[in-house]
Amino acid sequence: MIRVGFVMAQTNNGWIGGVNYLRNLVHAIKSVPNGEVEPVLLVPPHASDRLLDGFREAEIIRTRLVDGDCWWRPASFRDRIAKLLGRDILMERLLERSSISVLSHSGHLGPRGRIPTISWLPDFQHLRLPEFFPEREITGRNRAFAEILDYSSSIVLSSHDAQNDLREFYPQSLHKSRVLQFVSGDDKNVDYGAPERLVEKYGIGYPFFHLPNQFWIHKNHRIVIEALGVLRAQGLKTSVVATGNIADWRQPEHYKNLMKYAAELGVEDMFTVLGIVPYDDLLALMRHSIAIINPSLFEGWSSTVEEGKSIGKKILLSNIGVHREQAPERGVFFDPQDAADLAQKMQAAKIVFSAEEDSRFYEAARDRLQDRFAVLGAKYIAIVKDVVASEAKRGRAPSR
């Protein structure tokens, strides 16, 4: 077995997409019989059990070394030592003691690092949509990306769309890149119950559309609110239930402004925000919705689209390149700048909605899901083995 380490330094639900990505990758690795890779998760000592609940298939190591909240600031201490030595010697020692041969999806270990690293770059949004980022953050991201691309053994990208961006912005690093199109979903036989359970628990109307995106400005919730305004002006009424973190560190007033806009259009009763909900409830809301809506202006590879594919759901999604690459079977594309286009497609989806038809697509998608995870796992394991083989040729045989 090649033991591969993943650092998950967060202790709360800050970036749900990142947590879900790692959870699904771990499951994909474990879906491959005799897969030759053993995932190990490195987390802070006080990481919540609830956060780690989806990682039962991985070995968990709790360590202060990845605890950015600790009073003696180990992350900053490590950074200073790493800059002096050109390698993160403290992390290397932890990995070696744990017989971890590769660090994956967790940055690099410096230009002189002794343990190979596979870094994941989700997207290049700050270069494509710089108007959504403070200048300081763009500068910081550019510096971090350059170091990751220079010092990592291999780079994983989630889409060919992102790889095309890499080709444009960092052509010298293209040879290091691999595309790994991830799969999201829960392939266990989960009983999501009847929609009435959700109606009673959350006080929502039925039927409803589900918008399961973080309230970040590029996620483009505003166009959905505007589409509801178009429908209301036509004498039509429907319900959209939104889930996800309501905080956007780049635009602190964003959520407040969205709710103000909904009130101005008189659609606040049609747009219900639940915030962060348990993952099983998230999937149940998807499952029982008329359709999932993803109006995003930019994605590296949308986890909400993948989760919709995994339950055979109809998805109304913006016609950006990466969404077309994801190609959901029941995808309906709309112009993310055209509220009337979205409103028309929402109304059309509502008219033809059939719970019975949905169930047929759901069962077919569930039958395919385990195989999709196994394919993802096999592709990732091939990347790991390729990195280990390349390092061995350089005379750096990994520890076992």
C-alpha cells in the first residue's frame, strides 16, 4: 500500500465544497478493490466529529501541526522554518513517522522537499473574474499558485476547462498537470424520506427548486431572484429553496444586498434561505426538488452539478464551458445574464415535473454511481503511482 496524506486544516464548515471534494475522493479511492493506495487524513486536534463523519473510510491523525488556530501558531512557525531550509521539515517528519509516502491536495513542501506532493488547483477564477477579488488577494493567490506549480511533483485540475486556463496563464507547468474530474454523491442506500418531512422540518413550500450554492458573489444568486421577479410579474409563483454558507469574505454585504433585492422585487416569500444544512438533508432537498439550479458565473468543476448527476436530477445550469463539460444527462442550459431565459426554463420544468419520472432517473443514476466512483478512484491511483515511479527514478524511493 502507498499511504497518501491529505491535510484538512479547517475545523468548521467554511468551505463545504472542499470538504465534500476530499470526502468523495477518499470514498473513490476505497471503491477500488486492491487499489494500492491508503488515504490518511491529517486534521487539527479539535476538528469536530461531525466534520469528520464522512471520512470513516480513512485513517485520521489529529495533530497540532496543521492547527492554524493554536496559540503558538504552528503554521507561521513552519512557514519561517521552511523558508530558511527550503523544505517543511516538521511536516516531513510527521509524514515519515506515519509512513506516508505522498502528500496530496495539500500544497507543497518547499523546493527541497523530500516527499512528493500532488497539489490540487480548483480553478483560476481570480484571473478570469478579477473584479470579484481584492487586489491583495489576487497578488497572494498569484504568489501561492506560482510556488505550487514550481514545487509540486504533480498538479491535479478538475476539468479540461481549468487545464486550458493553466495552458494560457502558466504554460511552463502544463506538463505537470493531470485532469481528474471528480464525482460527488452518496452511493449508500440512504432513505431520504418523503418531501413532507422537509416541508415540516424547514417550513418550506412544495414543490420547490433547490439552489445549493454558497452565497459567494460569483455563484450568481441574483439572477435567480430576478427570474422570480419575472415570474411574479407574469402572475406565476414558484418556490426556490437555497442552501449554503451565507458569508462571502470578499463581499461582506453580498447576502444582505441579495435579500434587499428580493424584497424590492416582492419575491422574498418565493426565495427561502436555509443556510448550511446536514448533508443528508442537502441530498434530500435535491432529490425532492423540481430541479436543481446552478446559475454560477464560474466553476472549476461544480460539486452541485455532480451531486445532481448522481441522483439523476434535472439541473438548470448556466451555459459556461465547465458546465457543458460536465454534461449532465438532464441538464437544461440558460444564459446566466438573462433572467427571462431562466424564468422560462423554470416554468417549463415546473409544468412537466413528475415525481414518478424522477424516481426512474434516480434509480438508474444510483445503479451507475458506484462504478463512477471506482473509475475516479482508479484514475487517481494511477496519478499517485506515476508520481511515486517518477520520484523513484530520481532516487527518492518513498517510505512504506
